[in-house]
Amino acid sequence: MNKQSIAVFDSGLGGLTVLRALRGRLPQEDYFYFADTRFLPYGDRPEAFLKERGVLIAEALAKRGAKALVIACNTATAAAAEAIRAATALPIVALEPGVKPAAALSKTGVIGVLATTRTLQSERFQRLVGNHANHLRVLAQACPGLAEAIETQGPHSPQVAALLDAFVAPLAAAGADVVVLGCTHYPWVAEAIARRMPVGVTLLDTGEPVARQLERLLSATNLIGGGSGQLRVATSGAPNKVIATVDRLWGQHLAVEHWEP
């Protein structure tokens, strides 16, 4: 099994930020990245749909021969991680907003969380806040349309700039000194977010912690290594519609195939 690939899936291409961290830490592994762009964006879809879709994808990836699964999507984690874990025996690493480390870092007692509407409405997110930050002021800022705009219009587009102006301003005005990037798309615009916050504010994303957790999990289950650094990218949508976006975000050309679970 350790010669099989690690499957990474997201609603779109935001999870490439996680994939980059995974490959940086575990370059010898083979990876299969699946972008479910046919149903992008996940952030405004019903929880029941996300559970059903997440389980379907996980089961298909297991049948395809994956040795582990990384859910590189905060929305899919919030809505479907527990159902996915119950449906498959694959070792799973799932993302969640970095509320715990943000609470430990904050000096003002005010932290901001930028995330999709679905992530912030989930029971999983509410538990995170209750367990780790109930003594702080947590500004949960929903960002409808931001992930989709980053992906379809580009991180430096006027549409993204306008959305960031609207979503980041309340966090700056409230004095947040730590901002959690609660969607894998948001690291693509981290510099733009930082420019809209006071100097010295810390931005947190979860790519590196997820990579460390995957390394621990593979080591503990004797599944680490055995690959050759191969990377395959697939989408449930039309590859020709996403390939230019993949190349732009990744920084080099990657072939994209169609795969429908």
C-alpha cells in the first residue's frame, strides 16, 4: 500500500496550497489531486449534499487505490469529515480553521476567522470556538463568493480586491491581531489580506500543520514512502476550463485529466 498515492481533494483549486505544503514535507510520495469543480463552490451548498458528495469521492478514491486521504477543504471537513471517516477505512487528515493556535497567539483577545458561510455555520466550527476560544472575541467573517472569485477571476482581480475590502475591514476595525485563513483558497491572497490589516497582525493557514499530521499518520501506519514524487491532477469539470488556472496558481504547467467519481 505504501507504493500507492496520497489522495488530496477540494471543491476546486484552493487545496493546491495544501498540496504544496505536503510535497514540501513529503516529496517522495505520489499524489493524486482531485478538484471537484463541477460543484464549485462548496461554501453555499447544503450540508446533506456535501456529506453525500464527500463520501462518494472518498469511496471512489479508496477504490482507485489511494493509501491515505487529505480533505483539503475546510467546508468539506466541516460538513462531511465525520461521515467520510465512518464510510472508509482510509487514513484521513482533514482541515479545520486554526482557531486553537490563533487563540494561543492573540494578545488583544480578538481573533478573526475568514471562511465560507458553510464552515462558519457548522457544528464542528462552533465546537472549535467553544473548546479553544470561548474566552476571546471571535469575529467569524463569512466570505461568500471569495473562493470562487479567486479561482475564476484570479487572486489579483478587481473582483477579489472588492470582496477583500468588504470582508477584511471589520476585522481591522475590531482590533483583531490574529486572522485565521479558514479556506484553502485564501492563502493565494494572504499578502492582500495583510495589506488591509494593521502592521504586525499574524495570518494563520493550515497547510504546514496538515503536512506534519500526514507525516505522523503515515509513519504510525507504516505507509510512508514508496513513491517517486509523481503528481496527477484531475477535475470533475472540464479540464480545459481549469488548466490555465492550475498553471497560474501552481506556477508551472500541470496536465489535468477528467475524473468523475
